[in-house]
Amino acid sequence: MAKKISVLTEGYLSVNSQGFLYPLLSNRELFSENQVKFVFFTSICPELLDCNILLIDSKFFRFQWEFDENKIVDQLGIFADRIDSILWFNTGDSSGVVGSYINTVLPYVNLYCKAQVYKDKSLYQKKLYANRLYCDYYHREFGIEDDEILLPDPVIASDDLEKVRVSWNIGYARCYDFCGLYIAGLYKRWPRRFLLSFPVFVHEATKRRQLGLFSRMSSNFSRNTISFQRMKLAELVGSMGRVSRRKYYKELKSSKVVVSPFGWGEINNRDFEAFVHGCLLIKPSVNHLRTYPDFFIEQETYVPYDWDLKNMASVLEEVEANYCQYTDIAIEGQQRYVEAVFSKNGREAFVGHFIDLVST
């Protein structure tokens, strides 16, 4: 039986929403072959309810929770009465943050989906400092305190943990190269389907590179537990100021190694910039989470260092000194990314993943 799916979203705005929307928009033909049809909405209207399944991008309501929660709850009640299945997509950065509204939303939705999810779901039943496992770690182990204390998200009841599922990560966004940023910006203002089919220029991981370690990044976060990793990296390799977009990508494609500490989430734009530009990715271990596609396999697609950062210097030194021994990892990371996002097999796999998710 054909599935008619409504998608309620803020639009093709943030990187996270682009990562959420792009594989739905760009694979319409494959979905049609599997009897799935999408209609996209950026506002609530009667036509939105004409569906079997409703997908809600959490960013659609993000500015309303503080002053209009009752209206949101009433609207979710209407959705639940009229629609067979509702999937809420938390399109935030972190595997940890579920939102202060989590227990308000859960009674109305069939699934609560996140781009990355803790392997140990019982962590969603603990009050973590700054609502992130790594922030909690730096607070406990290093005594790092945020200037503003963030209230912990409510814990999720055991009966509701099964609703928490992996959706797909921001690797599907198309803004990780110089041209991709402009194409994504153009699509925001002028959403024409042909813009979604522009190929990404992938720089071969085996090409000759003049620069060593690329670590140009922002460390100006409002939370000390978020910026801690990046500040430690800057102490080790030196801080690098802002440059033009053109210079940024010129340096990136000429670098052998990219280091990508955590930011607001464990998975960052920098990870996919490394894959696109054929750089060897080094980042803190992400063995604690599940995501789709699974781009992050230690010593296969990236080189990890420990959260306590004790081996960060030795890992960077080893990789820089013996880069030729690590190029297979850069090649595998790039190939896995290209296969998942751009190949026919990868796109078919995404469609299968999505259909499995909405059929639960």
C-alpha cells in the first residue's frame, strides 16, 4: 500500500535541517518506486493532515516552547487524532540533548528520532551535566564548570526508551565544499530540484598535499565544557584566526590531516569536510554512539584519541610523522562517505533504512 508522508519543517535552512531534508528530497524517484510519496510543509495547514505518516523536524517548533507550549501540545493532539503515525526528528547536534520538552512530546509520537543515539540508552535516564556525556565527563574529571548552568533534560521512562531511534546524520547535507555552500544557499532562496543534483567535487585522498595538520576552527563557545577540547587543541598546536571562505577551503584541500574535536555535538561539519577533501580525520572516540550511515569506524575511517586528551599529542605526532602509513584510513573514510551519500547502492540503502524506520 502506498504511503503518503507529510514533512513539517522549518525549511532548508540550518545544516542540520539540510542533512534531514536532502536525502528525502533528492531520492524522490527511488521512494516513488517503493510506493512512498512526500509532501513538504513549512507551515501548519489542513493539507498537512492528509497523510498516513507525519515527520516533524524539531526545529519547526524551536522558538515556541518557551512561550506557547500549550498551543504546541494542542496541535500534537490534533495530529495524533488524525494521523496514523507521527515521527519526531530531533535535529540537534548532540546524541545527548533530547530537549526539555521530551516527555511532553513522547505521548503523541510513535518514534523519537535522533541523528545519533547513545548505544547505552540508559544514559537518557541520567541527569548529565550540560545534557551531554562528554560535558559531564569534563565536569566530573577536570572540574570544568559552565558560566551558566543548563538545567538537565527530563529523564526518559523505561517504557519510552524503545521510541528513541537512530534517524540519519548530517553527512547528507551538501555544504561541505566551497561550491556546495553556495548551492545550498541558493536552494534556500530558490528551491529548484536540479540544484540538488549538482555533483560534489571530491578531492582524491591520494593526491599530493603540501600542508600537514589542519586545525582552523572556532573555540568561542558559550559553554566551557563544550570549548574544553578545542582550547586544549589550540594550546597544543596553536590557535588559527578566521580567514576567507576561499582560503579556508584552499588550505583544507592541501592538508594531509584534519583534527575535529567535539563541538555542540560529537559529529561535526569538519568530519565531512575531511571526507570530501580526502584528508585523514582525527577526532575523539565516538564509540559511545550509534548513527546512520556509520561513517566512524576506529582505525578504519578515522583515527581516535581518548577523551582525557592524554594521548592527543602523541596521536597527532605519530600521524604527522608517519602519514603514508595512514593514507588507507583516509581513503576508506572518503570511499565510505561517497558510497553512502552519492552512489545508487547508498541511496537505495537509505531508502530501505527510512522505510524500515517508518514501518516500525
